[in-house]
Amino acid sequence: MYLDHADGPDLDRRTKRCDFASRVSESALCLPHMVHQLAESLGWAIDAKDPCTWSHSEDVAHVSRRLALAMGLSRDMAEIVHVAGHLHDMGKIGVPDMVLAKPSGLTSEEWAMVRTHPVVGARIVSPIARMNETGVTGMILSHHERYDGQGYPDGICGENIPLGARVIAVADSLSAMLQRRPYRQGMPFEKAHDEIVRCRETQFDPQVVDAFTMIAQPLEAYFKKGRPSRGADPETPHARQASGCQTMSGNTPRDLQE
Ligand SMILES: [Fe+2]
Ligand SMILES: [Fe+2]
């Protein structure tokens, strides 16, 4: 299955650079508490597809909110980025489990499937008008864009990428690097930190990376001990055995950006 922007009605209109920092007045930005809870619930649902991605959406939501606040955005704006963080990988519901959990490199056809997920995710939330008005839909659509324009699905660059999507891109990569996946080990926090700094101005917005370095210490503490305790944590040997999430020796070259 491959879906592009031509599929389905109105996605272009619904994601039309509706970034929260422009046009929409701040008082209109508040997402109801129930929307947050629903987003959180859907994030856990998508993570449940793969035992190795336990807590990924929760972590991305948490880190995104911390980054947004460190960048000086208002609490309402940070909350919107947080909700988009919960939902960012929603579109993976359309990617076969055997592709997501494949313990080796992906074929080009499988990569094409994986790369549909930002468009599919944006389309899933787009019937909810508030998601479009607050820019959440656009953040989901653009969370794999790169600052240098080498990302997907549109190859847009710099400030053409919604700010929330630039924030989520850093949070997503941090969480992905720290987690063990079927095809590689998890990285130590320090190594993931250095990788994000190395990709400043290429993959990532420099102002987001600067905010990340400012709050790296509390983020490291969060990943070590402050995470939520819902579901089984594959970091524990028992849960790892039960989940079938294996430790591979050495990193395979499979990209972190999926
Ligand atoms: Fe949350
Ligand atoms: Fe993603």
C-alpha cells in the first residue's frame, strides 16, 4: 500500500502550514483535556504493535513538551506539541507488523511502506477540525522532514517545516536511539546526545538542538528513572524475554528515521 497526498480529500488544505506560532490566537489553542487523553491512549495503542517500541510515543510527547518549554513557547503551545508527540507515529497502523519488527535491513519496497506513515497519520487525525486548526495534523505530516530538506514526505526545509514538527523530530530521534530495536541495541544517552548535536543544522533545527543541550541532564534522568510504568518495560530481562525483543550485538546500518 502506498498513499500519497493525492489520496483522500483535503489533506493539503488541512495541513496548510497551520503552524501554531502564526495566525491562530493563543486563546484558541487550548486542546481539551479529553483530546490529550485520547491522543495518549492512541499513542499507547500504536506502540503496542511492537514490544520494542514500548513507551516511544509517551517519551516523544514528554520530550517534545520539555523542548518546547525550553525554547520559550507558552504552556498551551507546548501542550499542542505534546499531543502531536503522542500521535506522531499514528500512521504506522497502516504498516505491516512484519516490516516494523523486521530484524534486518528493509527492502526498498518496505521502506516505501514505512515512509507512508506521516501522510497516513495526518489523514487519520484530519477529520478532527481542532487537530488541523492547532497545527497537530501538520506536525504529524512533517515529523520526518529534515532541516536541510532531505527528509520526507515533501522534502521541505528550514522554517518551512512546522516548528512543532522540528521539535518532534529531535524528540523522536532521541527516543528511537535510546530504545533497543529488533535490528540494533539501544544507545547510551551520551552517545545519542552527541549524535543529535552532530546533526545540528543538517537533520535538526539548530534552535531545537540548543534547547535540547540546555535540558539534556533532566532528560537523561527521565529516561533513567522517571518514565511512566504502564505496560511491560522491555528493559527488564523478564519483560524482554516475554516480548521477544532481542538484543543484537552491534548496530546494523538500518536508519533510525522511521
Ligand atoms: Fe501526555
Ligand atoms: Fe515516525
